[in-house]
Amino acid sequence: METTATFLMIKIALVFIVGIEHIGICLLEIFGKPAQQAKAFDMSKNFVKQKEARISMANQGIYNGMLGLLLILSYFVFPFSTVIEVWQLLLGMIMVVAIFGGFTATKKIWLVQLLPALIAFLFLI
């Protein structure tokens, strides 16, 4: 019985970690200084200083923030049997986006976004 409760807490914690991570990414994409953004996303400082790039990153940040909030808030909104399915769907979306981002932006995304989402997803199945 205690093992089941512990495993359940691990599942919840892993999903919350992914959610918090995406909220952090959101804050970095929206409010980060160009030097921080350039380093975090493997982009040149000159690129991230451009108005168009800043707008695009802020827009992308909203998506990351909403994913993070959904992962966390869904725990409090849905019955637990449903929240597992919601989490699987959201984590699946994160994994698809991270795979694409790893190929198109920087391979670091596979480690930073794909791996945590994949681990959390595997614990849910």
C-alpha cells in the first residue's frame, strides 16, 4: 500500500516538475534579457535583440506557460483517473514539439524538454 502511494507521489511530482519547467521557460522567453535568451536558446545576441524575434519569443513563451499551467492546474480540476489521461496528452504534445525543436533549433531541447516529459510520461503509463 505504501509503495503505491509513493509511486503516485512520484508521478505527480514528475508532472509538476515539467509544468514548473515550462513556466520557467515562459518567463525566460517573455521577460529574459537578450544575453540570457541567447545563451539558453543557442541564438546570437543580435538576433534575440531584434523586435520581431522578441515578439516571436514572447508569443512562444505564452504557449510554454499555458502548457505548464495546464499540467499543474489540471491536477486540481479533474478527477484523478481523468487527470492521468490529460497529463499523457499534454506530455505527448510537449514531446512532439521537443523532437521538432531538437531538429530545427537546438539539440539541447532534447535534454531540457524532451527527456523530462518522456520520463514523466513513462511513469504515467
